[in-house]
Amino acid sequence: MALSIKPYLQTVAVRADAAVDETQYPYNIPAIRDMGTLALHPDVTFFVGENGAGKSTLLEAIALALGFSREGGNRNFNVSTAQSESPLHEALQLVRGFRRPGDGYFLRAESFYNVATYMDTIGYLGGYGGKSLHARSHGEAFMTLLTHKFRGKGLYLLDEPEAALSPSRQLAALRLIRELVDDTSQFIIATHSPILLAYPGAKILQFDGSGITEVAYEDTEHYAITRDFLNHYPRRLDQLFSND
């Protein structure tokens, strides 16, 4: 059933006729400059890479090209506290599926506070469990999004959602994401979390100095370093602090 109406967003590329200055941000980021055409998974696509590799830059550009606010929220959220986005969204070519999503949301961990404040200001809490997001912990607020705000049959863009979540809640988030995927939703997630990256069958796109490449879960640095540290943490700590 899910594959019959998805993906809502099929591919992302920089338009061939776009004015690109490779000496200027964001096109001086190798992953953005050499991204080519990215095919997205109909269920879950992850963007991974070091800070500054371009994953959040591209996710933000996709969100803006789809009509979301740079602050995040749904398409009706129209508050912006700063104009710091890159011009990349203006150059993107998005190929969409034949059906449009019935729901959508762009989550930015760094500006979620502003979204919560706006919801309080306008008095709209119905989609957030009827309680101010400021009256919840950061992790509780994000879980409220998954359980109350995300209605399914949607396209959801999440930028480092693990910033709000304990390991146990990351596991809970995986289950909720699976339920939403089963309800014909599509996710694009920028993350550093080896727990979230374990989502079965997801496409993982690695952003680095050579561009963007698809990698297997076990081949990600996130998995390799976490596994090595947990299996050998006394030795790794000795090595880390050996010069102290």
C-alpha cells in the first residue's frame, strides 16, 4: 500500500540553469557542489556527516523549497527570527510523486523553542496534546510531535532530532516513525544518532569531502565508533587521556 502513493519527494538536484558560484557558500561545500541528483527513499532517508558537511544545509533548503519556514513547523508557521538561510533552496529542482502529502512538518532542533513560543502566542495547542510545549521537557515536546502533531500520510523533515531524546526515547521514536511510515509517510532526517540510523531498510546518504554517497549502516562512522567504544571503552579512554 505504502509504495502505491509514495514517495512524495522522489529526487533532489541543483537546477542545471542555476547560477552557482563555487567559491561562495553553500556551493563551496563539496557535498553540495557535487551532489548530482539524489534519489530519496520512499520511507526514510538519512543525511549523515560531520558538522559543516552540508547535511543540515541541504535539509533546510529542501524544506524552504517545499514551503516550510526556516524556523520549522508546518507550512502555516510563518515566524522568522533571523534571515540566515542559504540561497540553495532557490536553485533546487524537486521531483515529486503524483500525490501530495496530506501532512508535513519541518523540525529544527535549534529553533524548536521559537516554534513552541509561537504556538503559545497564537493559543494553538490542539495539535500538541493540548499543553504548552514549554511546559514539557525538550524530549517530551518532541515525542508529542510524533504522537499528536504528525497525523500520517505526510512528508516530515527532521534536523538532528536526537538532540532532544535520550537513548530510550530514540528507540521509542523509531517505533513511532515506523507507525507513520506504515501510514504512508516519508521521512528525511539529518542525524548523528547510531540508534536512529538503524531504522530497517532506510537509505543512508553520507556527506563528506568527496560529495554524497550511499552507505550501509555498518559502514557509517557513527556505527563503527560507537560499537568500538562500547566494546573497548576502558582501553579507548586510556588512549584518549594518555597525555594527561
